[in-house]
Amino acid sequence: MKRLSVGYERVVLGVALSAVMAVGAVLAQTPARGTTAAGGGADAAEKVRIVRFPQPNKTSMIRTPSFNVNVSGLQSSTSKRPREWALFEIRYATGSKWTDELAFNYHVMTKGKDDDGRDMYSYYTLTVRYIDIPPSNRKGDHMSCVALSPSLVERYGEPVSLALEIVGRDGTVLDSKSETTVNYPSKEWWKDSNVLDQPQVKRRPGLVDRSKTPFALINADDYEVVQ
């Protein structure tokens, strides 16, 4: 009986030690609070990063590029002065692997005057989708760009606010940034109904991707294919 009792105690002790070792192994593989396991959310957030973001002011105003062409029968220009586009160029970096798709959600606010001379704001938005984005070989070697035509700028005013959200294929916001010269009641002004639903703010179409502007052929290799 004494020999059997000792054997039983050894079995119980072995089971207990095995359980402790198993729990320790699980804890060793579990990241502590405030950290992220390898391949988790932190890595995903670092795959896309806005490196350079323009200011929504006079520096965004760019004259229409001039090209020298030799085409017979082409009439001479009727424009007496160079016109200016509101051009927003974004520089961004991706990870070390190919990216299938990225959506760039742009939001632009301009300020002008109505027929009675009162302040008037115009809100524009556009989503540009890029596909097959190659890995970044250096910091910020990818470009994205949208623009407002000279006619819209002349009629409704120059930009005062710009915001961008870069969204992954699964809908996750990978990076975002906003610059503004206006004091809005909230940081994410493009999501605030207290801003966009004001009577002096008008939603307008017209924000276009760079490929639909005269700048399309300049540094074309810096831009990915738009879906």
C-alpha cells in the first residue's frame, strides 16, 4: 500500500508539472498588453505611410503646364494669361511587398464669395484606387495626386482645407492626415455634419485624378495605375 501511494503521488506531481509548463508556453507566446504580435496590427499600420503632405494654400496653386508641339492645322492659343490649378501631390511609402490595392479618399474645402460678397465654402471629395503597387525601395517613392480645375478655383475659391485617408483592401484606414487654415469644431471635419451641413457650405463635383489633367504626362512613372 505504501509503494502504491508513492507511485500515485509521482503521477500527480508529473501531471501538475506538465500543466504548469503548458501554461508557461502559452504565456510566452502571448504579447503583453500594449504590444502587438509579429505580423499583427502594428506591421499592417506601418505598410503605408504618408511621407509628404501639401498645405492647402497658395503653394497648391500651379500654372497649367506648357508643351511645345508641332502639329499642322492646330490653332494658336486664345488664352491671354496662364491659368492656375489647385494641385495636391501626396508622397507615400509602402512596405517591402507588393500591395494589391489602395484607396485614397480625398476631401477638399475651398473658400470664395457668393454673389452678395459673403463667404462661401465648397466641399469636394474623390476616391482614387491604385492597383499593383510595388514595394518601396526608399522612403516616400510613391505619389498620388488630385486637382481642381482653374474654372472651379476662379469661380468658387482657392483651397483652405485638405484631408486624406488611405484605405486598404479590407477597409482598414492605414494612414490619414489633414491640414487646414480654418478652425473647425472637430479634427475630422470631413466627417462632421456640423461642418458640412452648414448653409454656407456647398457640396460640388469636380475634384479629379491627376490622369485627367494636363499634368498626367509629367513624371508618369511616379504614379501607379488607377483602377
